[in-house]
Amino acid sequence: MNGKIANVGIVIVSHSPLVAKGTADMVRQMVGDGVPLSWCGGNAEGGLGTNTAGILEAIEAAWSDHGVAVFVDLGGAETNSEMAIEMLGQPRSGLVAICNAPIVEGAVIAAAEASGGASLAKVVATAEELSPS
Amino acid sequence: MQTDRTLILGLIETCREVIAAHADHLCELDRAIGDGDHGTNMRRGCDAVYVDRDRLSGMPLAQALEKIGLTLVMNIGGASGPLYGTLLIEMGRKLGSNAHKTNFAAIVGEAIDAVARRGRSQEGDKTLLDVLYPVHTEMVRQSALVRIADTAKESAQLTAGMRAMRGRASFLGDRSIGHVDPGASSCALLATAICHYLKEYRPA
């Protein structure tokens, strides 16, 4: 959808719709419309949880040919995001990376980096500097 | 093809029934060491497969397994969706590419390894793998279906003594000990139900 935008896209995946949306709001406040952004929160019924179909839609909505960085909270969000990325199929799945970083801080810092036109690798590396290795 | 149809339909119904009958108990197990939604999630997945049963049972077994796996991924949610989904998707793919020299136990073994990779976990981590691997061992030994079912049940119970190494239960550390793992429990229920179904199953 946003394939023409030169900046890396950001996707936020949380078990909670409120956390996902709230994080996206904070990203927007920081970078406005400069970065393709989407979120997925909760299970298919709107309760706490994760759902692969929703994550797939979020990745499509924040798509950039320059890559998409995904931020997740707990285990199921990560596993379902990996599944969704695989379902994109190659070569697109190779353009999406899950960041090992705190969801809120990671997404905001990554978006700031992405809004300056940084590559996916640089965006991911900047967010992951937040994680103790 | 008619054989596949009856078999696929029977297995879909059997799995849905056993999960529906135990969904509350699975949620209860999950409340103790997780987020309490395992039964609800599994039921949602099995219901989605059941709704699609006419289309699925019209497919060759390999293709049906792959599609059922995909449906589970899209509908279970939680970590279980990708794990159960991967198991069936891989079984379907391996069976499809290997149709002429089918060693079903070997196919199941490879699919279980794929589940372990997906969850980045291994035997002893207090997950469904602690049921899948012992079941696989019995399959390789060509044990009777009753024996495989018993192994599944016993293996799930043994997870009570384990400390969770993966998933949300791992946050509890030693406090996860003493509780049966919900994923291992649903896996044992499904394996047992499938064994009982196959024991009665007579191809037309």
C-alpha cells in the first residue's frame, strides 16, 4: 500500500488493543505521518490475546518497500508475528524484522530513526540498543 | 479419496468434541500458570476448522492437514496457534511431498521438530513437546493405539513436575512446578481422542 514511501514502516503488536493503540499514538506524536505505521492488539474477538490474521493486515497497512520493523510484547505476540511474516512469502518476508526491544520505547525510537530515512538494519539496531544483551 | 473424506471428517469432529468438553478445564489449568485463555483459544480454532469441514474433507489428506494447520494459526491465537498450526502444516507438506514412500512416524517426527524450532524449546521445558515426543517414540515402536493414548496422558501428567522454561509460565519460575501444563494437556486430550477414533475406524 505505502510501497512508494521511502521510510521504513513500523508495526506494533500487543496482547492488549489499548497498549498497541497507545504505543501507536506515542509514535504518531513523535513522527507524524512521516512513517508508515500500524498496530494490532488483542485476539480476534477484541479481548486480550494475539491473532495472526490481524498482524498480517497490520504489516500490509504499514508496508514499505524499504522494510517494516515489528515490535511485540509477550511470547505469543512474537510467535504469531513470525508466523504472519512467513505467510507474506519471499521476497517480502525478508523485508520484515521483529525487533528485540521494549515495545513502547523501541517503537518510538525506531520511528524517529525511520523518519530520517534510515535503513531497516539501522532502525532495528537502534531499537535493539535498548535491550540488555 | 472416499477414505480420506470419512477419516478427515471423523478426526475434525473428534478433536472439536474433546476440546469443547474440556475447554473450561484447560482454561483453569492456564489460569494457574498462564493467561487463562487456552481452552477458549483451542475451542475457537477447532470451531473454525469444523465450520470448514465440508471443504476440508473433500481434499486429499496431505492438503487437508496443511489447510487445517493454517486455519488453526489464523484462529487459535496465543502461542498455541502457531505451534499446533506448524505441526499440521508441516505434516501436510511432508506427507504431500512424500506420498509414495510414506513413513508416517518419520513425518510426524519432522513436524514435531518444526514445532520445537517454532517455539525455540525442547523436551523438558514443560510444553506440548513433552507429550508430542513420547507419543512419537511410541509411534516409531509401532505400539498399539491404546498404548500411545496412555503414553500421551501419562506424559501430560509428568509436566506437573517440570519447571516451565518457555511461555508465560516461565515467569513464575519454581512456582510453575506442581501444575500440569495446559498445552501438554490439550495435546494429550487430542492425541487420546485421535487414537480412540482410529481404533474404531474402519476404512470403507
